Amino acid sequence: MRLTLHIWRQRNAQEKGRMVRYEVPNVNQDMSFLEMLDVLNEDLIAKGEEPVAFDHDCREGICGMCGFMINGVAHGPLRGTTVCQLHMRHFRDGQELYLEPWRARAFPVMRDLVVNRSAFDRLIAAGGFISVSTGSAPDGNAILVPKENCDRAMDAAACIGCGACVAMCPNASASLFMGAKISHLGLLPQGRPERDKRVVAMVSQSIAEKFGSCTNIGECEAVCPKEIRLEVIARMNRDFLRATWTGRGVSRDEAEQVSNNSLAESRR
Amino acid sequence: MSSAAVAPLHRAVRFYAAPIGKKAVMAITGVILFGYVVGHLLGNLQIYAADHDQINRYAAFLHDPGRATLLWGVRALLLLSVVAHITASVQLWVLKREARPIGYVKKDDVPAAYAARTMLWSGPIIAAFIIFHILHLTAGSVLPLQEIAPNQPDVRANVISGFQHPAVALFYIVAMLLLCLHLYHGVWSMFQSMGVSHPRYTTGLKRFAAICAIAIAAGNISIPIAVMTGLLSN
């Protein structure tokens, strides 16, 4: 089959990019989308042109490295799949496709379809972890977890951090990602002690990273390759409202700092 | 690291500084406004009573000078809710613009999210409608109001004569269709914003939102249609 691609080309983070049109005449329907781009890149290299840069790693749909917009949908038209596991049989001969990088202030484009997702790492560093020393593995069933919570925590833990939720969200919000981490940890007994601190830290980090706010639209849920549900965002909202209502989740030093800052602001 | 409680004022600042806090304000004010819309519909439907004076008696009951404090208290609460609702939505809209400075050349949308994506359109049009509605039937600046006695408007006659102008009736119908869309997203969204969501009852909440939105719009739209088809006349 034959495809026409319009691909965002941008040499580096500083340069202004543009859409460039490419013809790919020899697409096999059993190729994955990334293999199709590999074929295009071989042609470009043979012609002495710069190949299209795109992120990829495992090509099994489990690492979260790949991802871009295909005709305005993150990871393309097939639900619950990353672009590496999206095969060309889902497209028609002669189809025109627009490939664009994730767009968000927090995800600056580095080159072509590659964006910098370090903002996600900083969100995790802010609170997406359990800081207790776990020591050696505890005995099986020493800590009891209800089956339902276990399943829901596992569903949330399936998040691979690809960034499709931010890319698809009309507000460029990272709520599905944050909610997934908060639910994954907060539903388990090991993660519960730091529940308040975690949500306060992650939410304030997301404001600093200039992610947008969640307006409950649900486009993230529709494109998530791991099919994480909007309920994780409600859980984050609930944890945040609880933590701010009770004033918990802030360390003593930070609490004093917050008080001093607010005092200074009110004097100004 | 020990934990310490933050003073209530600072808690409020922290709460509202976060987008989740702003959405919670929109949810709480949304509940107040939704409650008012339900009450308003129940009041409106009294126009169908066999006793033609029923709705006028209801209006006189609401405007009883003995309860003026209550009336103005409710009005103040509603105004405060509207102002807070709009302020938070504008602040979130600014955040949205800042979060994606460069847009997509091509962007597809999930069809099911139509109501959610059009909140920023349905909202301002409904706000404009509310202003028109107050000017029309409360202040009487659009059409002259008929009165039974001084300071006692003839609600039934005013509604009927107002809807005999097709343009007025059409604006009411369009505004109610937009309110239906706004509530379809909003009623479910307020549960989500307040953190009430669970796989077990998400579908139920969405169905509840859809039923409320359609019932409110249908009930209100039935009145201009009844006037235009001649079912309701003076």
C-alpha cells in the first residue's frame, strides 16, 4: 500500500519547525507504524536527507518510550495501543496521515517527533514513590490487601508514562498520569501513610511544570494505551481536597515557609 | 520530616492556588446553581395548573415583603455563586491557553466529549440568556410588564405575551438546549471534581446527569412551545 505522510520536522529545540510531505510507496500491511517509519528513514538516508527522529525502545507496547499524534489522535486510531504495536493493516491504501509530536508547554519538542518528558520524571520525584525502607521482601500475605484494591492498584500501575494523556488533553493536563501514580500507591497499605504528602507535592509540582488543569473531558482515557480510567483522577481530587482541608501533607519546615510567604504577601 | 497543620487561611490559599481547588469551587457553586434551576423549573411548571391564578399566587408568595430578607439572601447567594463559577472558569481557561502555546495542525476529538468541550461556549451564552431573562420578566425592560396590583406582576400573562414573540421564544428554547448540554457535562463533572467516582457508580452518575439535563430542558422548553401552539393562552 501507498501512504502520504505529513510529518513535523524540527531540527532542534530552538528552531521553528514545519510540516513536510513524504510519499511512502511500499508499505506492507504487516509492518508496525514504527517499522513503516524505519522504511521511510532508509529511503531518506539513501537520498542523503536527515531521517525523521522519533522515540522508541521496546517496540512491544510496554516501555512508554514511543508515541506521537497520528491524524490528531495520540498513538493513532486503534484504542489501547502504542504506535509501536499499531499495524499498518489499520490504514487504507492511499491514506494521508499527519504526524505531529506531543504538544504541551511542559513537553518541549527536541527534534521532529521527539519531545522532552522530563517533567514527568520531576512529578514522580516530587511524590510518586514510597519512601519507607522495604528491606527484604516480606512474607507472602503478611500484609493483607483486599482483592478489589489490589486489582485497581494494578490497573493504575499499568501506566507506562508515555504522555499520550497530556498530548490529547485539550488543557494539556497531566491529571491522568498523576492520578494513576496516586491511585497505584494510595490503594495499597504501603503507599497509604504518605498519601497526603504525595498528592500535595505532585499537584504543586504540576503547577510549576505548567501542566493544564483537568476539566473532566475524558480524551486522555480514550487514547491511553493502558486504558487507565478517569476514576484515578477523582481519587487524586479526593486526596487533594482532603489534604488541603485538613492542612496535612506539608512538612513542618514547609508549613512555616508557607505561613511566612503568605504573611509577607499580605504585608505587601 | 514531621507533619504540621497549616493555618486555615493559608490552607484556603493553597486550596485555591491549585486547579483542583478551582474545580472544586466550580463544582460547589455548580451544585447551588443546579439546585436553583430545579426549583425554578418546579415553579415554572405551575403555569399548567388548571387554576390560572396558581403561578401568580406562587410569585406573590416568593415576593412576600415579610420574607424580603430571605429573598435577597438567596439572590445574593446565587449572584456570589455565578461570580465565583465564572471567575474560576476564566482562570482555568487562562491556564489552558498557557499550557499549550503551540497547537496541533490536525486534532481529532472524542465524539462523546462534545458537551464537555463546548462548556466554554454554552456557559457565556447561558450567562447572556440569564441577563436577558431577568431584564425580560423581573425588571420588565424588554417588554412592558402587566401587573395585577402595584408591585404584583401578572406572571402568567407576562410569560404568555412574551412567548408570543417568536424571536423571544426561540432564544429561550436555544438557551435551554445549551443548558441541557452544560448540565449534561456539569452534573456528572461536579462529582468527578469532588472526587466522587468509582467504577461501581460512574455509569449511574452519568445516567443521572443525562436524565436531569434532559428533564430540565424539556420542562422549560415545553412552556414556549405550549404558548406558540396555543395550548397556553390568556
